[in-house]
Amino acid sequence: AQTVTQSQPEMSVQEAETVTLSCTYDTSESNYYLFWYKQPPSRQMILVIRQEAYKQQNATENRFSVNFQKAAKSFSLKISDSQLGDTAMYFCAFMKPSGSARQLTFGSGTQLTVLP
Amino acid sequence: NAGVTQTPKFQVLKTGQSMTLQCAQDMNHEYMSWYRQDPGMGLRLIHYSVGAGITDQGEVPNGYNVSRSTTEDFPLRLLSAAPSQTSVYFCASSYYGTGDNEQFFGPGTRLTVL
């Protein structure tokens, strides 16, 4: 079974600064997908960024980028030029590439607060 | 497209009552699933379905039933509610197959069992 660990329950950052959220995971799979989801106070789950384990290049989506270290089983999220709207709970998640269960295994989340 | 819809948004039950959480999607997704979110624990999979007539258990299935009679709908039933089922429930859907098929989430249902 896969496990996902987010060791930072809460973080804060000043507006316009950069912040990095940590995530580690444990799996015996060789290929898989990793995701970061954002959950603002509205409760809606929003996909921020995704990474396939076979791709060496780190994914980037505008101000969001990841540092994927496959050997270390680490998948951190960097948010540049933080904005007040980035305040949310962030979840790291793991998914197998195939099989009957397309389930996401989530970490416990990091509450990020962007300070004005 | 409405995406994934869930009703109700909020519900309060007494211990022992039954109810059904509704989930519907209009994207013709084969895969649908139910998660529960508890403080400090992220989201955990309750049940999932890979198509009409096919369901299976996830990580925390006890106390919940599901059925999938159509592609669009995937209701979650609580037969006899318990305080331990107080949680926020999310329905999600995606295409089914290999690849990183993005899962789309509904807005969630906050359930309180007294």
C-alpha cells in the first residue's frame, strides 16, 4: 500500500514571497502519478499540478512548480510570488497508473496562509 | 457542463437514521468514487465504481453502501448513521484507463451525526 506524508501541518508566507511545501511518499511501484490539490475555504478540491514518475522534467504551471526527486521519494511544491488567493489547504496525492482502482492516496494536508 | 454535483451541501442526522448522499456527473466518466475528509487525515476512499453495475470497496467502506445503475449517478447510502460518520464527503469522477486521468471533485457534503 502507498503512503503519503506531509510533515508541515501549517505554514505561512508573506505576499509576493516564495514558499515550498513538502511531501514524501512510499511505494514499490516504478511508475505512478503525483498531484498537488488545493482546497480553499470554499471546500472545492482544485488540481494545481501533476507529475508522472517516468518524466524527469519537473512540472510547472505558471507560479507553481514541483521538485520531484524519485530516488528520495520526495515531491515538493514551490509557489512563487505568493498571492492572497493562494491561502488554502494543500494536499499531496499519489495514484497508480493503471488497474481497477484509480484511487488517490492523500497526505494529511498543509494549511498555507498568505499574509498581506 | 455542470461537472460533478452533490446534494445536499449540509445534513444533520441523529444516530441510527439513514440517508443517501447524491452524486451526479455529466462528463460521461466511467470512474466515480466517494471520499471522506476528516481533520488531520486528508481524504480517504470509501467506495468506487468503474462503470454501471460495477462497484468495489475502498479504504474505509464499513457503514456505507453504494450502487451504480447509470453512468451519471453514484449515490452513497448510510444505513444507520453513527457519530463516527461525521465528516465531509466528496464525490469524484474521471475517465477510466491508463494515464493520469484527472479526477474532478464535487463541492462536498458536510454531514453531522448527533
